[in-house]
Amino acid sequence: MERAALSTSAHTPLSAKQSRKVAVASFVGTALESYDQYVFAWLAALFAGTLFFEPLGPVGGVLASFATFAVTFVVRPLGAVFFGHLGDRIGRRSTLIITIILMGVATGLIGVLPTYEQMGWFGAIALVILRLAQGLSLGGEWGGAVALTTEHATEKNRPFFASLVQLGSPVGSILSNAIWLVLFLTLPFEEIMAWAWRIPLLSAFPLLLIALYLRWSIDETPVFKELVATNQRVKYPFIEIFKKAPLAILIAVGGGVLGHGSYTLMNTYTTNYGVEVLGYAAMEFTMALTIGSLLQLITIPAFGALANRFGSARVVGWGALGTLLAAFPLYWFILDATFLTLVLIMVVGGILPTASWAALGGMMGDLFDEKARYTALAVSYNIAAALAATLPFFLTLMRVQTDNAWWHPGIVLAGLSAITLVAAYAAMRRKSVFSSQA
């Protein structure tokens, strides 16, 4: 297949002010997505096993809780196909309004579920159903946000604008960690277990209204408008991407596994491992993760600026290489660390893969043509997310089988880094493989 440059550059972008407005709307949506995910990550790590899966015992409850966390990611590729199809057929903006409503409502409803003690297995079943709804919504969120933002940007600034979408992840993490930290500081653990765990989930409702207002106030992308005007929309985007760009999909998935996997390791599995096995206080991990997320508010735009200068794929590769070198030392030092050392570990463990995370949207966007870009981005991103989401479940089994060996998380983080490093190198070798020509 003949390579082709992205045709986005042929379109006239909006003004800088309008482009920033679109970027803010996209960022707020991804922030709500991340908030909802991280709020449940804390619930899964510390509470859900006892609240909803009590008869399974301590280990069984944790495994069931992590499986419920992972089930969302398992269905995300299905959501990517469905909402990707809508995004490439009816528009980026309209589809993103649907996804944000579904996500916010599902998260809020988890906050009113009855526990096992109150209604037996009903709450657990309803929890799984709502997590499936979240997964479908999440499947269509990120790809649409990247497409919406970058299709309003110039070719020169596209990597930086794509990195702004990634700011949603640390902001969502900060909000989630902050609300849990307030609960840990103001209430005894028993009170949180009894009723206060619902507060972070119910807060999704007012956040949804803000995100919905912002998305409603923006316009469809000029790229998609031209596709409609010139009758260039493809009928079946999902079939199109695997027909014309199967290798690009593989590269994009490989590029995304470190960003997803490192967040899953740090925010979910390492929290459970540190509190239940290593004996850290939950509040210590909350504060360490929050500090790391605050620094990402600086490092993500900085890495985005580097991507503008050196190329998105190269920055993804730098982050993967750094994480590969640091993977084992991080988990060695965490065995017996002071609070300050713990913060340093979580910061280093967050900043290195942040380079890969910040430049991911730009790298993936460079691989796909606009005719099925929403679907291609969503499918690739969410296959990577589905793979990464299984890590807490299998790492818990690994922990048991290795008798809590210190290196068991490090070997997984190193493996994820190696995969993303190879993908970044492959992406540097091909600017765009999704030709608009048959």
C-alpha cells in the first residue's frame, strides 16, 4: 500500500481560541472518564471485595474485585467498535456527548448499589452490569477526544494538542485521590466502609453536567464536515481499518500498553500490594499518587512540546526506554521505604511512562487517515487498555505463586516497556500507513 501524509493538514483549522476551547472540552471529558475509573480503582483495591463479594473470603474477594475492575476493559474494544462507527458516521461531537452521559450515569448509580450484607448477590450483579456500561462508554471516549482535538489543530501543533487530551488522566486521578484522601483524614475506616465509600461515586453526577455543557458548546470538526460534504465517509469503518491498516493497528496497540499498564500497576495493583502486603497506610499511597499526578500537570504538556519538536513516536520511545531501565529498582526500593522515598518512587514510576503517555495520541493519530480515524484510534487504544486491565488479577495470582517475591511487578512493567519501545521504533519507520487510496 502506498503511504500517504495525513490529509488533515489540507483543511483550514479553527482559530487558536476555538482550538483551545475544543481542547478544553475534550480534556474535561477524559478527566471525567479518568475520575470515574480511578474512583472505582480505589473501591476495587480496598473496599469492593468486602462490600460485594464477602462470602468469597479475603483472597477470593480481592480477585473478584479486580476481575470486576478488569471487566470494564474487556468490553472496551466492543465500545470502541460501536462508538467508533458512530463517530466516523454521524460525527465526533455527537458521539462524545453520548459516551459522556453513559459514563457519568453508570458511575453515579454504582454509588447507590446495595452491598452483599444488604441484598446478597444483587449488588454484585448490578455492579458488573454498570461496569460493563462504563466499559462500552470508555471504548468510545479517548479516540473521539483525540480526533476532535487534533482535527482542529494545525499539523505543526497536532502532537501538543493531542497531549492535552492526556491531561485528563492525572486530573481525574488527582480529583479521585483528593476525595478519597479527605475521607481517610476525616472519617474512621469503619465509617468509610459503612457508607462514605458512596460519596466519590455520587460526585460523578455534578461533574457530568460540567462536561456535558462544555461538549454541547463546541462544533463538529472541519475535517468531518468536509468528509460529509464530499461524500467520503466509509460505510464500515471497523472493516476498513483492518483491511487497509492491520500493521498500524498492531503498532498502535503496542504503543499504548505501557501507558495503560503503568497506570494500572501504580494506581490499582501497587496500592493493594503496598497496603495489604508491605504494610503501608492507605493514606500514604493516596498522598504519594496525588503528588505524582500533580507533577504530570507539568510534565504532560512538556512532553507534548517535545513531541512537537522531535516527533511523537520518538518521545514515546524515550519514555519506554526509561521505564524499562527503572522497573526493577522501583520495586526493590519500595520494599522498605520512608514516606518521602515512597513519594519519590511513585513520582519516578509515574514520570517515565508519562512521556509515552503524553505523546501517544500524536503517535497513533499519525498512523491513520481521517475517514476511519475515530474507529482506528478507539479500537487500538482500547485493545491496549483491555490487555493492561487484566494485570491486577494476574499479578495477585503471581504474588501468591511467588510468595510475595519483590520482583514480580517489576518483570511485568519491564515487559510492557519493551513492547512499547518496539512499537515506537516501528512507528518512527512509517509516518502514515492508512492510505486513502484503495
